[in-house]
Amino acid sequence: MSTKTIEEKQYLIRFKANTKSHLTVLDHDICSTNCPDKLCTLFCPGEVYKWEGARMQVGYEGCHECGSCRIGCPHENIKWEYPLGGHGIVFRLA
């Protein structure tokens, strides 16, 4: 059986999360006042960014390390770094 959908492919990855996030929203006020579409909640394949209340929540533990948030944020308001060695996404072949 071949894997076809993105959702099915996401079941093939595992995460070894660090206790400290490698993703940082630099200024939460920019998200609330200057970004009505909250684009990071749409283009992140790991659904890491969630708008909750008046603040952007970052679930870095599920980051796919694609870097789309660092490129796609129209306000350059997300700082993205590689996770510390030994942490992050782990790919499995099936």
C-alpha cells in the first residue's frame, strides 16, 4: 500500500522535542494588529501556529523544520532556528 495524502505521510514522522522552542514569535502585537489573516496558521504543514484569544500559540514540538514560517510571515515576525542537535523531526521510511 502506497502513501498518498499529506495526512498519511505525516504518520511516518516522529518528533524528539527539546524543552526549549526553536521558534519564536518576535512581537505578538504585530500578529494581533497588523496581520488579520494570520497566514502562518494556514501555510504551516505541521499546524504549529494557532491563534488563541489575543495571542499566537506556537506548538514547536510538531515542527516539520521546513522553514515556511520564516519565509512566509509577511512581517518577518517569526524567528526560526534549527533545533538543538539530537532534537527535532525524525523521518521513518515505510
